[in-house]
Amino acid sequence: MEPVAARLAVAVLAHAATAFGDVPGVEVVDAGDLVRSFAPARPQPSVNGIARLRVAGDALEARVRAVEHAYRAAGLPTSWWVDDWTDPPDAMERLLGLGLRPGGAEAVMALDLDPAPVAALRAGDGPRSEGVEVRTVETATDLDDWIAVMGASYGWSDPVRSALMRDLYDPGTPHGRNGRRVHVLARLGGVAVGAASLFQAAGQGWVTNVGTIPDARGRGVGAAVTVAILALAVERGNPTAWLAASDMGEPVYRRLGFRTVGRVAHLIGPAPRS
């Protein structure tokens, strides 16, 4: 990527990693050499993220240990976002050497938003999705259905994670309806089958939480919720949509027009004491 686009990618990923800074009890700290989200009452990696790592090579180990110490003292796990623009370039290997655990890697993808192509997809020129109805999540009942879809889509039934999502996305709270995050729910024959979210990140749209229950896959549900989210991004004036895609999802998003611009890996802490 050319330098300006690289800076934008770094900014978008940093905002995505610390997306819940407006939620009561979540603090975002921009320390210059990194940005981190600290949520003492929420012991989940997704709300205790560290990104935009820019540390001089000889200072990395001490810096990571100092950051991890603060989370360990609070009994919190961490999620370190290591991307193609992280400094030093060998940060991944060195973080693993400090005892952080691999948490998966994804393709960073971007799509320049143009109302015309998005409108064409909505009109049916894109992937087929007959009978799928997509609406925004507006009520607590909608949110419960949305969470159930997410659990079925990703194969987890963790009540702690479900409770965290209700806490973060509750439409009955100011942070749950502030417009920085919007969620959509797809139904097929009245049954909740698909979900997706749009976050605001550095003035761009961040597409996330895209899922389809196993019984409804292959029917265009994932494409339908993604296109709905892209339309919402256009409405919000986002010039570009970004996302992080799994190996399985990357070709799907490429068919929707996204291009791969880099990679991001997630490393999970806390690192063991030394």
C-alpha cells in the first residue's frame, strides 16, 4: 500500500481494536507507541485490545511486559492486534516468545464505497438471496435473536460472551443506540438466520460480526447482510468499508468487490510471568 493508505489502515485497525471506548467502564488509552482498551469489569479479550504497536526494537519486551502487568493485575485477558504495519517487523515472533498465544489471523480487506455498485447489489445484481429479509436491530428481542444467530454461526454457546454482547449492544442503553455501531438481523421465513454489524472506525465503515446459521448457508444470507451493512455505510458517508476476513470468508468478500490490503493476527494474553 502507498503511505497514506497504510496510515489509514493502521488507524482503522486501531479504532476497531478499541471500538468500545464510549461504553461506561471501558477506557481507551493512546500512549503514542500503542493504543489500548481497558475494561476492568469485562474479562474478555475483545474489549481489552492493544493495537497500533510502534515500539523501538530493543524496548519491545519491556514495554509488552509493562502493559501485560496492568491487565494481569486486573485479572483481564488481552488481545494484541499485530498487522503488516506493526513495528518492529518481527513483533509477532517476539510476542510469541514472551508467551502470548496465537488467536488466529485474518485478511484485512477494503472496499471503496460507491452508491451505484451498492445499489446494484441491493437490486439483485449481486449474490442471490431470495426471501431473506434484513432489518436493523432495534429491540432487546431483536438483540437476543441476533446473539443466538452469532452463537450458532460461530459454534459457541458461551453465556459469558452472550452476556457481554447484551451489555455492549443493548439498545436500551445510550451506548447501545449512539449510532457508532449498528447491527442487522436477517430472517428467512420468519426465522432469524443471519447477522452483521457496522462500526465507525477512523471515519470509515468497519464491517464485523457477519454470520449465518449452518442450516441457512448457501442461500445468500451472508451476502444479504453484508450488502445491507454496506448500504448503511454509504448512508453514513463512509468513503470506504473495511473488514477482517477468515481464509474461508476472504473469497466471498472478494466477490463482493473487496480487495485484500494486508493481514492482521491476534495474540492472546496474559503472557506468563517471568
